[in-house]
Amino acid sequence: MNRQRIALVGKIVTDRAALLVLFPTLLFYNTAFALSTERIAAGLSRPLFATAPPGDTIRLFVLEQYTAQIKILKGGVALASPFLDINNLVSDSGSERGLLGLVFHPSYETNGYFYVNYTNNAGDTVVARYSASENPDVANPNSALILITISQPYSNHNGGMLAFGPLDGYLYIALGDGGSAGDPENRAQNDGTLLGKLLRIDVDSAQPYGIPPDNPFIGPGDPLDEIWAKGLRNPWRFSFDSLTGDLYIADVGQNTYEEIDFQPALSTGGENYGWRLTEGNHCYNPPSGCDPGGLTYPIYEYTHGGSPFRCSVTGGYVYRGTAIPALQGTYFFADFCSGQIWSFRYDGATLTAFTDRTAELAPGNGSSIGSIASFGEDGSGELYIVDLGGEIFKVCPTAGCALLCKGDFDCDADVDGSDASLFKNDFGRSTISNPCTNQLPCRGDFNCDQDADGSDASIFKSDFGRSTFNNPCPPCPAAPWCSYP
């Protein structure tokens, strides 16, 4: 893999004053385009994250925090069998423990590797690699390779996000400060611990991992070799701009301020984002004279409080999909408590186009987006909103999304009577009588449980009537809908 840092951006931020943003209610720019959302899934158990392998345009993989399962959505339908179930390995005690992160290797299509971040039954952070099985919809649960285990002194502030750098191919791991409140042992500033840090490791050069030769602190003694940046409290989702390589970190505040931190693609690492010296742009501990020099301040902060009540930032993504061209280069984030959603553009020096998206992204029709645990990005760069209450919403143009049809068996861009006849032909096939198989698949086994029954009929009914005149179906998937054992 090419390890050269590609210079796609040309300006490193030096002017702190140009970055100061005070409150989320200030509207800096009113964009000329509007958005909507469509609910694509419901009934999930504490979904915490959604993602997909590079280039996978059919499937969306969803983490469930407490069940410690990874479920696959196809066309908004959760497949009957989870992709991975590690419930016996994962602690679900406490609201911030569980299965917390997932990322697919950049070469997943050829090597089948993916990585998870979870808290084990002792409450410690584990990052492990697993492999896909011969069935692309089911992982091999016996393939685990533990990369690293990190002791957690308290139950909260575990971080959990994983991502591969788009320019360097290294794995980045976000860790909170170890928990409690106020970082009582000052771990985020302690170079002898990995807590409160962003780590950068090489998963291809050695097992369980190697240290990239250009990591900022490589060498004997502290800081530890894995550290890429420090001074984080509880980074709740970071992401790379897949085009530029710029890094955005949403770091949850203590009592007063939430923040968005930034690292340009040209960075050589070593940033100190301030915690517990600072909270946002303000001194925390000590309450004055807190900056020893060399701190990197957030590009955006907002305060707790207000109505609805704001209390915890959820980081998102810079949009790089194709369905909404006007959205290119726009970063999305939200507040978990208030359910508010905002976006802005940032060029490395100036923040513009700040927009409150909450109202336009409200789904309506009796649905609402509540506890925003995460954003998600699929294999095409389209964005999703993950509601901890069990729902997944897709960000769409105002005209709606071209969601995959459940039931366009003849691939004529509609679900009509001819499709109903084809579905009827296979209806009643079951694991007891003529099961659905790879050699003789069923037209209508939407949840891939090897039968075509009443649950599939309900799914078929939900899309019946879509036509070239009314919400046409996008092209049929090239691969079979189900892959059976």
C-alpha cells in the first residue's frame, strides 16, 4: 500500500481568532438547497453506528451496542442472521460500554478484514480484527485477532471510533480520557497512557500491528509510539474527508462546551487539542492561565443548554456522495440530547455556510429523529443518521431518495402485478419444504432466512405500487439479494 502522504490541501490553520465560533444558533449562511430524510430501518436494538465496505452500494452494516451484533440492511431490510455476534465477549453495563466501532479494511474486497472496537467483560477497550467467511453476509466469528487491549479505569469515556486514513492507509483509533468527570488523573495530557488520545497504527506491516515510521512520537520513552494526537476528552465520532484527507473530531465537553476539532491532511501529527487544560476555547483546569503554548483550538464550539437542551456533540462526515451535488464538501454534526443537526463548510482557515438542518431533516409522517448516536456513510458516500431509539434515516434531496426496491423482480423500475405473480410462485417455500438456496433462490426472501413467508409479503407490500411515474426503482443489484450457507 502506498504510504506517501499526498499533499491535497495547501494551508495549515494558524490564526485561532479566525476559527472562533460562539453559538450554534448563529446562522452564517443560508444555503440555496434543501434536504429531506427517509427512514430506511426501524426496530433495531440501540443502533450505534452504520457503515459499509468501500464500494459496497447494496449493504449497510449497523452496530447494535448491547446485543454486540453487526446487522446487515439490504434495501432497509435487516437480514435474519447477523453478520457478526460477539455478545459473549462484550460488556453492556453502563450507557457508554458495548460494541462501539467498526471499520472495513481498504482492501476488504480482497482480504475480507474488518475491525471492531468494544469494551470487554472486564470493561476494558479491545480492538480486534475479524474476517469475512465464504458467505459474504456472515463473518467468521472464530477469526478474531486482538490488536490491542487498553485498561479502562471507569465505565464512561471509552471513545470507540475506528477509521482508516484515506491518504496513508493507517488505522486511527479514538480513545476517551478514561472516564469519571473532569479527567481526575489528567490522562489526556499524560504521554505515558493511550487514554485521551488519537492512535495511528499500521495493521499491514506486522501482527498484531506495527508503528508507522512517521508517527510524531516514535522512539524510546514517552510519549508512546502509537499516539498521533492528544488532549481529547471523549471523541464521539471522528471522520476523514474522503477527498481531501482532512480530519474532523467531535469531542464531547464536560459542563459547558462542545467542540469540533480539525486536523489538515498535511499535518504530521502531534496536535494537543487541550483537554483537560481547556474545554472548547476556554480554560478548564486550571481555570486561568491554562495554555502552556502549542494547543490546537477547535474550529467550532457551542454551549450546553438552550431549548431544546444541548449537552453532547455527535460528529458526522463531510458529504462526498453523488445524489446531492450541491452538498459536496459540507460537514454534518449533531447534538445527542437536543436532536439538532447542523452543517458547515471549512477550507482550513474559514468556516462558512453554517446551517441549522434540524427542521428540513425532520422526517414527518409521525416519525422523528431523537437521540442521534451517530452518522453513517455508505459505500457511495451517501449519509445516514442513526437514532439510538432503533431507527436509521437516509439524508436525501427534497424529492426523496431512490431507495432500492423490494420486489422489482423483472427489473423494469416498478413493483407491479407482474412482480406479484413472480412472488406468488415462490411464496410458501420454506426451510421445511423446498428451501431457498444459492442454486435455486427465492423471489421474495427479503430477510434471507431461506423461506418466502408472511414477513416477506409485508416487505413486498411496502414497495408495491412504486413505478416509473411514482418513486421509480433504481437499477437492480448486480449481485444476488441473498447469500445462503
